Amino acid sequence: MNFVGYFFAFLFGLVVYFVFRVGIRGFFTVRPDERAVKTSFGRAERLPGPPVQDPDLNEDERERYHYPQLHVIGPGGPYLKMPWQQVHKVSVATQAVDIVWDPTKDQKTIEAVTKDNLTTGVNGQLRYRASESNLYPYLFGVTSPLEHVMGYFVSVLRERIANFADPKGASLVAAEVEGGGTSAVELSEGVSINDLRKNLPLLNEYMEQQCRSTSARYGIELDAALVTEIDPPKEVDHALSAINSTRNQVAADISTARADAEQQITMSSRAVEIAQNNAEAEVAPLRELAQILSKIKGEGGSEALRTYLRNMRVPLYQRAKRIVMTAE
């Protein structure tokens, strides 16, 4: 084969390669639950303007997590890409993962130490999705963004559990010191595991607030952080169950005693009201008679008053069997 044959073979191969890479593999589509980013020679297509800003980051974190805004390709297609370009697709659908997930080890629970030095097992779930407005850290910032988010979440969770105190319990103690009517059963609630179990919504709310910055850090938005189980060791759990049962019984006895006392107070108050009403009913005719006599004496004098009294005695004489007369 001469030089011309080699040249035409090279051109034919180049055309076939071009048709295969550009005509066949050069088009792509994006599903509704996906977003895509194109890179040219490894550099992502960026948008002009300032980097991504997040108010949940402090000044030091804003300097460290300084990511540009990318040109994000939305659902649809077909889109064209050149051979030197590469397409990175990301699912933006909300996904759920257990907080015990760790690609480096197999574990069934997360261990955390409470304020009173009790080792507990924690389980729960995270709902997350890729941040469409900040895909740079998710694709190019860290190797495994979900692993980083899980490590960050677990560290914040352990710190919160180690320092958690029931805010209601603190207010109850303050009320008791000031002379309030707080019960001893409520004041005795000081075991950290009980406080954590009673305040799971408060703990979840705190975790969601602390994890809002994960979008700017790792390009992942947390939809919800749910801690569903906090379990101490079995022997401790049995002891806590006995303590809680005793406290519940004491609380029930105190409630019953309070109800009985309130009922007795209510009945006594009503009895006093009834006696007062009866006394007022007996005094009312005497007060009216006194007003009548005062009015007669005021208008007719003593003579009119004696005449009135004499007339009032007549019916009494008719009913009397014996009359005792006294000298005036």
C-alpha cells in the first residue's frame, strides 16, 4: 500500500472516530431528578460573579470554603459535548441514610457519652440531597462528600449529647428556689438519658440548625436530621426503668392527693357560702323590720311607734294561751 492509501485510511479512521465520539457519544440527556456539569480539559464551566455565599458560615469558614458558582445543566436534552469535555451528573432527589453508615467500618449504633458519663447507643436517619446552587464542593471539593457530612453530623451530635441539659428542669429548679409550687418528682428529673429521651424534638431541631452549613461546606443540603433512638446499656436501662416506674407512681400519688385536697377545699368553700347565704336570709327580715320601725318613729314619733306595736300584738293575743302583764 502506497502513501496515498495510508493517508486515506488515516482520514477514514479519523472520520469514524469523530462520528463515534461526537455524533454518537457526543450527545447526552439529563433526567428530571438530575443536574449536570460540564468540564473542559478538567475545568468546570463557571459563572461570572462572586463565589457562593452562605450566611451560616463565619468569617474564618468563608475564607476556607470559597467555591465558585457553576453553570448547571437542567433536565432535558439532547445536549452536545465535545470530545475534550466530560459530563458529571448528580442526582438532586432527596435520599435517606442511617447515621450509623460509615464506609470504613461496620457498626449498628453510634456510641455517645452523656453528661453524667453514661455511654449510650444512638440511632437515627438523615435525609439529604445535593445542593443545586453549590455543586462544586460536591463534585470537586471532597472525595466523598456524604462521608464528610456524616462525620461532621456525628461529631456535633456527640458534643450536644455530652453537654445536654433539660431546659425545663433548669426552670423548675429556679421556680422552686423562688418559692414556687414545683413538685419534688419534677425536680428529681436529672438523669441525662431521661432528659434526652424527653427532648428528642429539641435535640433534632438543634442538629438541623448546626448542620445548615453543610451546603456551603460539602454541597449537601440536609432536609431533616432525625435521632430516633437513644439506648443505654441493658443493665442501666433496667435500673432507669425501675427509677422511672417509682417516679411515675410517686407522681400519681401526689396528683391523687392534690385532687383530693382541692376537692375538700372546694366543698368547704361551698359550705361556707351556703352558711353565709342562710345567715343573710335570716338577718334580712330583721333588717327590713328595723328600717320600717325607724321610718315610723321618724315620721310619727314615739306615739306612732307605740300604736304600731300595739296593733302588732293583737294577732299574738289571739294565739296566746296565757298573758303576763307587767307594770309600766
